Amino acid sequence: MMRFRNGLSCLSLCLLSLVPAVAFGGGSERRTERASQLYLEGVKRQSLGTLREAAQLYEATLRRAPAHAASYYRLSGIARMVGEPETALYYARRAYEIDPSCRDYTDNYARMLTVTGHYGAADTLFTTLLARDPSDWETMALLAVLKLEAGRPDEALAWVDTVEARAGIQPVAVDTKRQALIRLERYAEAYDYLSEVCAQYPGESSFRIRWAELAAALQRDSVAIANYGAAIELEPAGLAPRMALAEYYRIKGRWPDFPEALVPVFAHADFPTEAKTDYCETYVWSHPEAYRRYFVSMVQLAETLLQSDPEHPAAQEFYAKHLMYSGQIDRAQQYLAGRIEAGGAPLKFYRDVIELAQYRGQQDTVARYVALARKQFPRDPEVAMTVLFTQFQSGDTTAAVATAREIVRYAANDSITGVAYGVLGDMAHLRGDNREAFRLYEKALKLQPDSPLVLNNFAYYLSEEQRDLERALQMSVRANELEPQNPTYLDTQAWVLYRLGRYSEAQTVMRQALVLDRSNRAELLLHYGDILYALGRHFMAKTYWQRALEAGADGAMIEERIERWLQE
């Protein structure tokens, strides 16, 4: 709060005697009058909230009266309001340099020095202000903030104590004292102080929240709950008290109190939709067990978020994800399809519907939404990738090759083009054209050197041909670094080691693959049998070959291996 001495502010004085220090030639009176008019119009525009126009008028004033301190002062205020602290500091300094005797200019300059981290210079200016008026407790409070920001909480506390000795507990200094006491680890004093503050200012919800937070940290949970409740009663339509209560439950791990407390938070218009979805991603969906256990609360939370902003894409995406996350596949598919039919749905909704339909074996639905996606997003590489994987998974290799070639022609994204080359390489290998496959893999890796899928496939096919095995091992190791605990990639690394004759290492890696493989794949069992056989453990090798046969391995391959063992 600015305070002016003798009934006139520095700004008024500056306007009344507009820059007599500057020597003008002929017409100086007219320039001075015009500058006054421009400045007053700027003040008017600023009061109406049209900051850009106000700033232009102040700048026009300075072109006619370069030493007009009030214009610099007001430009500083505008820069601060629009989030440009360094610009605000420049203007504040200019106003102060023109008239250092003006308290408002000195105060503003000192504040901006504090905001921009120039604590030493700010300290000097605040001390100067205090020397002019030793009873000025507002400047004392600012000095306390400065000391706290400078990492000197003991000095900050001393200044606040001086303020309170002169003027009693002042709201502007409460948080400074609270932080100073906490940094000095004087927690009991901070607790008692906040209790006293709340008694003196019973209608201030923010003080209740601060007291509740400290009580919670000191394990005084009943006091914390009581004060969170009091803050909500004082500000029933406010976001801050309800958010503080929800955070208390989250930190304490109190379920289902946490999601229940979040419902009114997520219903609040002042909490942006993107912030709601990010918060839920971080603190709710990261606890899947709690999500399942307190399903009713989670449903209420998701529906509240959607109802608070039903047309916001983030809210719609959040709700669709909630339905899928909670296993409501039918509702998820219906909701996504409905949003697509309504028009304006994002590409992700098309992809999700396609994936759900694939999962449920609904090939007609897959075809329908693939066609809709291609129509809605023509030549979009992400759509083309969705189509490509759909074709690949359905076994339509001819169509997949055509789509991959289309992506290569027009996609500007190296990672997407790299994936397309990788798929073309896989297709070439399936045709038995390994030379072409390897050429395409090289192209894929040039565009996307850290594609684990391409690295793995390239390494495995090289091992099958027993060529470039050291390079194959490097690629396989890299694939496992990029995507650890993938049994397929571990199997490739083990098989390359086997081809290199490093059987013990191959056995170690293959054991990891078998532990991680939940589907009991025949290929992994067969490979492990071969590794055991190479290590001389023939009986165990036969056991794993038999398990591979039971899992679907080719019988002739197993019989050939067993006959070889019997002949030795």
C-alpha cells in the first residue's frame, strides 16, 4: 500500500511541474502541455485496464519530456503486471534516478530489486527509506521479506518482531515470520504464533490453512482437520481451502478421504482442466490398487471433472481413459464413438476406438474407424501409422507394405519414417529377401538410431544368418538398455551370445527372459534347450525341448534335436 506525504503524491507533483530540468527550445510550453495530456490519458487508459494503450501513451509522454519520472514509474508497474520483471526494474531505476527524493519511486525500485534478486542494493534502499521515517513499519516488513529471501531468517524474524512491537500483528508480515520460525526449526513457536494470529484474525481463511499445514507436519491431526474445516466454512466457494484439505489427505495417504475431498476441487471452475488431469495422472492413477479399491469415489471424481468442462478435449480424454482404466470397455468404446460422431474429436479417440475394436475382435468396427480416421486426417502420419499397425496385426502384409511406402514418401517426422522403414524391413524378411531387409533396417536406424524394435529385429536376423555377430550383439544390448525386462529382446541377446559361442552368458540372459515371459513361448523354450545342450546339460536340454513342443514348437525340429542327442 503506497502512502503519500503532505497530501500530494510524487506522481501529482511530477505532473504539476512536468520536467523543468530539461531545457527546451522554442515550443517547450506546447510540448509540456501535450506531454501532460498524454500522461493523463495514459492514467485513464490504465485505470480502465487497457495496459498496452496506456504504455504507448506513457512512452509518447517520454518522447516529449524524457525526464518525466511518473511515466517511468507507471511503465514499471505495467511491466510488473504483465510478468516482465527485468523491464519493470529498468523503468523503476529510471524513475528513481530522476527523482531519488520521491518515496514511491524509491520504494518501487527497492521492491523490483528484491524481485529480481538484487538483495544488497534493495537492502540499501529500504534502509534509506527507514532512515527517513524510523516509524515506517511497512518498510520494516519489506526488509524482513528481503532478509528472508537473502537466507537470513534470524534477521527477518527480528524485523517482524520490531513491526509487531510497534503496530501489533500485521497480516502482511505473518507469512514472513512463519517461514522464518520454520527455517530456524522453531516449530513450537511457529505453531503458537499461528494460533495467536488466527485468534486475532478469525475471519482470514489463509491463516487457518497455514496453521493446519503446520499442525499436520507436527502430527497434530485433529487441529489440522479442525482448521481446514474452519477455512472451508470461512470461504465455502473458495478453491484454496478445499485443495489444501485434499493435499492433507494425499500426503497422509488417507483413502478414500483423498478422492472424496478432490471431488469439490475438481468441480471448481478456478482449477484449470489441464491441471486437474495432470494432478490425477500424478497422484491418483499412480495408485492402481487404491483406484480399484475405492472405485465409487474414482467414478465420482471422473464424472465431476467431465461435468465441470464437458467440451474441453482434456476432460473428454480424461473421462475416456478413466473408463478404459476401470475396465468399462463397452462404455469407453461407446463414449469415444459418440464423441467421434459428434465431430471434432482428436486423433487419439480414433486410435483408441480402433485399438479397443481390435482387442475385441470387431474387424468391421476397425475397418470403419480406420476409414473415418483417414478421411478426417488425410496424409496425417499418425493416422497412417495406426493403419499400418492395424494391417500388420491382421496379417494383411500387402496393404501394410503399401501403407509403409506411403509414409516414407510424405512423412516429415524422422521417427515415424524410421518405424515405416523398420516395418518394410520386417516384410522383406518375411518374403525371404534378407538383403533388402537389411538395407531397410539400415535406413531405419539412420533415421532412428535408438529404435529398440529395429535394433532387436536386425540383431536377431543377423544371428540367424550368423553374420556380423559382434554388431548384432551391440544392437541387442542397446535394445535391452532402451527397453529393459522385455523377454523378446533378452531372448535375442541370449541367442546372439549363443551364436558367438558364449554359452554361459547366453544361459544367464535366457534365464531372465524365461522369468519375464508370461506366455510360455515355444521359441524361448527351444532356444534355452539349445543353450543347455551346448553346455553339455543334455537331459535338461531335452526337458526344455519337450516343453517347447508342448507349447507349439515344430515337432520335426524337436525330433531332429533329440535324435542328434541320442547319436552322441
